[in-house]
Amino acid sequence: MQKKSDILVIEFERSGGFTGIPVRVILDEKLLTADERSEINQLIETSGFMSLKSDKEQEHTLHDQFHYRITVETTEYSHTILLSEHEITDPIRPLIRFLSARTRRGRGKRKYRKRS
């Protein structure tokens, strides 16, 4: 089982929706506050993120719904999941809300690196 301190970087991308414009953010553990690190670790643990499977690239057949790609990099490995809007379960919803909020807050701030 991973220690909470092992998380190094979290990459989040939301694509699709009405405009189709993707939003991306990278959260670097070293640049987050202790409270933010604690919150993100708790959200990852309670969502069961590390045990979620995502073994296929999803086709975006429903263009007006959102699609999410979340990658968590630890000191030992990287885990990525792909979800469409209709696949979001209650346990992972708070994590997606947290990361979505960081795409808005991250503009122009050092602790959240925008991905090009």
C-alpha cells in the first residue's frame, strides 16, 4: 500500500463538453500547502483511485459530455484513469470536483502548472 507522502504529481485533463475546449492542470506535490496535500491524499484514498481500472482509450462518441483523464505519479509508479461523465461514481466525484476547481485557480499561480 502506498504511503500518502509518495504522491509526487497529479495531472488532470477535462475535455469534451459543449465547447470541446480541454482544460488541464498539473499539481506538483512540492508546491502544495500541507492542507492541500492532506486533502488530495484523502480524496485519492477514499475514491479508491489506485484500484480503478482504465485499460482502453475511450472514444468520444457523445461530444457534449465531459471526459476526464487523471494521472497520479508516485515514487514507485504512475496510474492513469479515463472516465466519461456518465462513468463517474459517487466515490470519485469529490476528487474530480477538487481537481476541476484547480483548473480555474491555477491560472497564473506557481503551485499549479498548466500543461500545454
